[in-house]
Amino acid sequence: MKKIIFTLSMGLALFTANGQQKQGRALYERTVQMQMHMQGVSDEEDRLLPRSHKDKLEVLFGNNQSLRRTAKDETPEEFTPDEGGMQIHMEVADANDVTYIDFTTNQVVEQREFAAKNYIIADSIHKLNWKLTGETISILNYPCQQAIAQHIGKRTITTMENGQMKSEEVADTSNIKVWFTLSIPVPAGPEYQGQLPGLILGIDIDDGRTVYNAIDISAPTDLSVIKQPSKGKKVTVEEFTKERDKVVKEMQQNNRGREKMIRING
């Protein structure tokens, strides 16, 4: 009798797994906290500077592939301290980027926009060392497990001194928490795609510095949309970084006006 029950249980589990959602669209809200301090403005004006930025991203997944892109074309936020004063336009650095991933081959193809130019960057998935914490929560009625990891890399800090915008790259160690659901057994998400056995529905980087929250999940989706981007100059990661740094340096040297663009997570 025990053998019969075991066989039936395994069959039920297999049926449940096969019935799970494996294609669809996930919509995320991203919140980025900013630490902005500008010289040459009053304390009152400095307090009026925005401290966070929100936007929306969508992830389409199916056929063991995923595509991440901006959910809608939003107008960059603008702040003007006073009449005739400096204007600041802000946008997230990857606001117009598209990321395609093939989970079968671990291939990543990105279309990245910088300085009004498009680039196509081919790479592979770089996996972090994830650990399960045992914590569980529910997101959009999906049971989620928590996993944590650290990412050691670099990030760009942008500052303003005497009307000059300066950017520098500094060492950065990020503490990452994600929540993923096995109810949708697809390794997709807004970040860290291809690294966990279920759809990522929530991410917290450095205790709220950058947060992703899934706000809607729907199915099915148009699978023909999930394809490699092709609009742009093909470069390696190293070539893109070199070209980006060169453009940023030229912009810093040439931009003497009162209008500045601040790119978050540049």
C-alpha cells in the first residue's frame, strides 16, 4: 500500500509541475534612492532635490527565454531650483535598454542606449553565490522564498562642483535579497536572470538603495516579441565601457551651461 501511495503522490506532483505557468508578462515598479548634494544652491533648494526615482519595467518570458524592457516611455523628471537657475533632468541610466536572455545557452544580449547611440552587447550569465534563508512571503498571492547574495563590483558616482559635473568609478559591494516563486518555474526577473529556479518577484539591493516590486503578472504573452535586439553597434562589454567613459569625459569638458543631466546608476 505504501508503494501505491508513493507512486500516486509522485504522479500528482508531476501533474502540478506540468500545469505551472511557464510563459507570461511580469510588470515591476523600481524605486532608486538617490543621495544628491549640490554646491551653489541654498539649503532650502538642496532640501527640494528629489531623493528617489520610480519607473516601471516589464519582463516577458516563454520558450526558455526572457526579455526585459521599459514598460512605457516616461518623460524624465525635471527640477528647477529657482527662476533662471540651473535645470536638472534625471533619468535612470538603463531606461531605454533592452535585455534578452536565452536560458538554454546562458547567452545575454543587451541593447543599451548612451549619448543618443545604441549598442548591442553580447555576454553570458554571471551567476552569484546564492543562499536560501528559509524566509517566505507572499507576493501577488504567489508563495516566495528568499535568497541572498553579495555582488562585488564597481559603480559610478556623479557629483556637481562649481557647476561642473564629475563622475568617478568606486568599488562597490552590494548586499542583495531576492524573493522568487517556484509556482512559476522560470528563471526570469528584472535582475539576476538565469540564476534562480523561479520567477523573481522582489529585489532589495543594499537595504532599499534599489528596490524592485512585482505589481502584476499576466499570461499568455506574444512569444514572437521575445527575441534578440539588433539595433545598434555591436561591441564587447569592455569596448562599451571604454567608449562610455570617453563620451562622459568629453561631456564633462564641453558642458559649461546651466542645464545638467543626472543619470542614476550610470
